[in-house]
Amino acid sequence: MTSVVRGNEKESIVEAQNHLTLRTLACVEEHGREVSVTWVRIDGRHLRLRNLRTTRIYYVLDGMIVFEVNSEQPVALSAGDLLVLSPGDDYALEGAGSYLVINGPAFEVGDDGYL
């Protein structure tokens, strides 16, 4: 199935507890179970969570985002940088910028567990 998604036509959702605004661009309900894509704008710290089921890719569009993954040293990402997380990884992130989150298979409610 081929489809065009106009990001500026998607509803913005505010997650105040995570200091972000997001727009779901491709989701399981509209595009199938293989992949999902979400645009996110963050300005602050996101609560620590565990990725329970998907391979998750963060692609930074602008700004700087610092990720703390498992017990590794924090890593700072800026525009053009990409981070790949495996199922089972726990992490937190903070910063100011925008990024895409790509999940394969597609993100579904319950795929994250807050720590």
C-alpha cells in the first residue's frame, strides 16, 4: 500500500510529563504492523522507560538530545545522528530539538514500560 502523509495535517498531542509534543505519522491502524513513524519535539527530560518489543530508531532532525541507555555513558545526538535501540533496552532522554521515532514492528500501546 502506498500512501502520502502530510505531517502538518496530523493532530499534535502534548505529553506534559515528558516535555514533548508529538504527531503520529505512520501507525499500525493506518499503515499496517511492519513499521510506525512519529515526529516529536522535546524541550526537557523524558521519563525513563523500557522498550519492550520493537527495534526503535531515533533520528534527530534538529537541536541536541542526550540519551542514557541501559548503564552506558550518556550519548549526545544532534541533527543527522541516529540511535538504534533493541527490545529490552531501558533509557531516558533530554534536550531541546525534534526527532523521528521509527519502530519495527509498528508501535502499539503497551510497548513501553515506564521505570
